[in-house]
Amino acid sequence: MKNKKIGIFGCGFWSQFQIGGWLELEGVEIPAVYNRTLAKAEAIAEKFNIPKAYDNAEDLLKNEDIDIVDIITNVETHEEFTALAACYGKDVICQKPMADSFEAAKRMKKVTREAGVKYYVHENYRWQPQFRRVKAILDSGAIGKPFRCKTGFNTAFPVFETQPFLAELDHFALTDQGSHQFDVLRFLFGEAESIYCETQTVNPTIQGEDVATSLLKMKNGVICVQEISFSSLLEKEVFPQTLLLIEGDKGSIRLDPDFYISTSTSEGTTGEFVSMPKYPWQTDRLIPEPPSIIACNHNILQDILGKGKAETTGSDNFETVKLVWAAYRSAENGAVIKMESFDS
Ligand code: 89Y
């Protein structure tokens, strides 16, 4: 079968990992990259042996025979590039978070649907190996019926050094990290019935909120307490890990630092480390992401090839996007937001 050809839009910090992830897979090739600064596009093209570099996205679409556009630009340009790729009839993969506003996310869904192209969001946290393992334990029934879950992404890691644009976002913690965290909760427990959220800005040098505490009631009855903080100096810095505790009526599952999972039942506790494969294109900053980037790309590719179903389609991810913006609404109004009455 012919390789699927992917055009990359955006050659910033994250593109090296996304491209590295693609090149681990069979059946794909990357003929060209675009970045508004040509030198950046050329540097990435050289690093990964990609034939062409552009500083004009439309020129890439006009000149190159590609099937898919993978958008890895800053969030405020996701809508513009999604519309452009859709207009050229290309399938679209957009890096999370889908958009910088709820309205933009709605338009992106519409423009891809009307153009008849496939639309996916690269949301990889749910593909991190430790979450897959936690889900398998949950589904095995080992801890019975889950009733509560606490997840925490609490860090003081200097994210702004490698991702300076995050400091300028009006909406930071919930769009950047809440997107991941809410998606993991949906992966584990299904859809949410309601959400309540409090946000704080602890770091005075940034524009948006850097702390968010959310309480979600899932439709299956599980209550989730979800914590995000970029201003938490803790005894052990575990960035970029998410820690978790799920309590069920017959036991519990705890995910501790370094991907150690303890499953406790009336029989006692069993423990296991989940191993993280490493790749030559990753840096020390990444631990669970590389295997999840590859798994997410693979899952999307199977869908494009008609060989499987993607988990993170645009419409599926829209449910995560809704939770993010419902959380902001809740934080603004001090109210519990019922998801069924939140605009779709
Ligand atoms: O941008 C973020 C992401 O997607 O994962 C971690 C991060 O770098 C900071 O939250």
C-alpha cells in the first residue's frame, strides 16, 4: 500500500517529538514541513531528513502531494490552519488543545465536517502506558465498582523555559493541562455529568491561571477530584507525571511516582512498575510521552487507513474541550455546570 504523506505545520519545540513519533511508524512519510520562520523549518527538515521546508503553508499545500496535515503550531493558529487544510481537502490532525476558545473549537468541527475531511486531535495522555494499565486493572473488576478518583498534576517544573508562550495565554492551566487531565478521566470513566472548578494565579509573572482544582461527577457515578498546579514546589518533583488514586467498593488502585501501580484488595496489595520505552529523538524532559505519541499517531493512522477506529477524533475530543470551557464558566460564576446544558 502507498505511504500516507504528512505535511507538518509548525516546527517549534514540540514538533521534534511529533515528527520523531511519526517516523517510528510504517506506512507514513513526511515530504515537507512549514514554519513561519524558514530557518526553523529548515533546521527541523535537516534534523529529520525531510525533503522540503516552507515558510508559507498554502505553498506547501499547493506544491506537495500530501494526504494529511499535522498541525503543531501555537494554539491561537489552530483554527486558521485547520480551515486552510480542510479547504485543500486534506485530513487534519490538530495538536491539543484543539483551540484557544470554545467558539473556535466549534467552528473547527464545522469546517472539517463541511469539507468532508477526517479530523483528529493529537491528545496523547490517555495513551500513556501507565493509564492503559490502570484502565486494564479497572476493567478486570479487581477493585469492584469505582466510586472516587483523585488525579494530580502538581509541579514547579520551569515549563516556561521551553514553552514561553504558555506564560502569555489568558487561559493556561486548564487549556494546556486540563485538556489532558479531563481526557484521561473520560478515558477511565466515560462522560461527565457536571463539573465545578476553582482557578488561581499563584505565579505573578504569567497571564493566565496556573492552578485549577476541579470536581467532576461522572455519569457512571464516580466523583473525580482533579488537581493541576504549576506552582507547587514539592519534596519530589515528578513532572510530567500524573499521580492518581481510584477507590472502588472492593479495593483501590494507586499510581505513584515513577509509574509504580499498587492494587489493593482484601487479599492484600500487589505492586508493579510500568516500563517506559525510550527513543533516540526524546529529551530528558519527556518520560511517558514518547510511547503515547507513537500510540496516538498509530491509532489515528489506522483510522485513516480504514483499519481501526481512532479514539481521539475531533468529535470525541470536543467532549474534552467542552469540559475545559465548562470549568472556566464554573470558575467565573462559582457554579456547578451541568454538561447536558452546556452549549454544544
Ligand atoms: O504543554 C504541556 C503538555 O502538553 O504536557 C506538559 C506540558 O509541557 C506542560 O503542561
